[in-house]
Amino acid sequence: MLSFDVDGPAVWIDDDEEAWSRPRTFSLGTYGPLRGLPRTLDLLDEYQVPSTFFVPGWVCENWSSQVKQIVDAGHELGHHGYLHELYIRRTLDEMREIIARSQEAFAAVGGRPAVGFRGPSGDFPDGSHAMLVDLGFSYSSSMRGDDRPYRWVIDGVTTDLVEIPAQWELDDFPAFGYNDRPVVPEGGDRIASLGDVLDNWKREFDGYYRDGLCYTVMMHPQLMGKPSRIELIRELIEHIRAHDDVWFATGEQIADWWTRSGQ
């Protein structure tokens, strides 16, 4: 599962509302939908790889033509907050309102609400997954506790809500995310070597392939859509495709298969 979080400038807002008034910081986010996303879509089209794009509702509204290109190319839109809110700082009622607002944006641009959910930065309040079931989501891709999909057990009941876990070592942000205000990473300067990250991701895939697991990569067009890093994705796809019996799939396809297979 090659997935992309199209955060845009919203990635900074919850930690630093002044980002609205900092043109340089704001433009760092806009690079994603304006420049990084088209390169990403072109590469996926070249290799015919379906992907899931988790998009904040605000980004969907403000870059609707770019987001519609995602849908027109046959990819999936997934929920990722409205303004990339850190749900752990919100109540369940606030979270429900944010999701409803975002679903309206998806329906307007993509023709239907999202069935996949990725919590911005992962954490959210207790009771969130029961609410996702109630709202009709088929899967979440937020947790870190496994390298296989699993179905959520809520109050002793096994539900049809599938979790597709992802891991920090398969996330581009710890390697390439950088800004000075707000400071990312908090410890100061660090932008990883392209070669080292590609080598890490290939080795991770080899381990997942050996054990028959679900290899979920989290990327951001504002980071990976750079001219050099798009080639990293190309090399990764070619490495994966050199192996037999590999399935590139969207989150929705994985969740549907996992449920139908009786897992």
C-alpha cells in the first residue's frame, strides 16, 4: 500500500496558528498539491499503481481541481482531518463534526464520502474507533502495533472496521520533513540521505515480503514530490515489482479483501 498524505499548509496549523501569516511556511505546504502531487500522479500512472491519498477536507476544498485529478486517475481519497487537527486534543463530538465537514468536501469533489481514515499524526481520543464504525468507515490506517491488517474488537465484539497499520520507519516525514518555524524536527537540522532512505525502505520491503506481510508506506507529496525524491519512489516501485506475487492496492481494496477472506 503506497499511501500519500496531501497535508498542504494544514500540517502546521495545529501546532502554530501563526503559520497562516508566514508566507514562506505556508508555501512550503502548498508545494504539495501544486507541484508534488502532479509528479506523484504521473509516476503512479506510468507504473499503473493504485494508491490512497489521505486529504484534509480544507485542502480538498481549496485545491479541488488537483484533488479531483486523484479521483479521475482511479485512486482513493481517505479522511485526514479538516485542518489536519490533532484529534487527541479534541472531544469525540468535535471529532465527529470535523469528519462530517470533511465528508461533505469529499462528496462534492470525489463523488462520495471517504471510507478510509488516517488520524493526523495518529493519536485520537478513546472511543474514536466505535465512532468510525458508527459513521460507516471500513478501515483505519493510523496504528503502529502490527504489520498485518486486523479487525477492531470493540466492547468484546469483532467489527468489520479493519486497521491497516503503518510504521514510522516507512514514513517519509521523519527522514525529510523540515521547517524552522515551527521547528521540525524539534531537535534541529536533519534531512536524510536519499540513498539511505531508499536502502532502508528496500530492506524493509524484503523483510515484509519474506514473511508475507502488508507493506504500508506513508508519503507526503510536499516532501516526496520533489524532482529527486520522485525518483526514489520510482526505484522503490521497481524493486517491489521485481518480486513475484505482490499486490499493489488501495486501503479500501485491502480492507475489503481482509474482510471477505474471513480474517
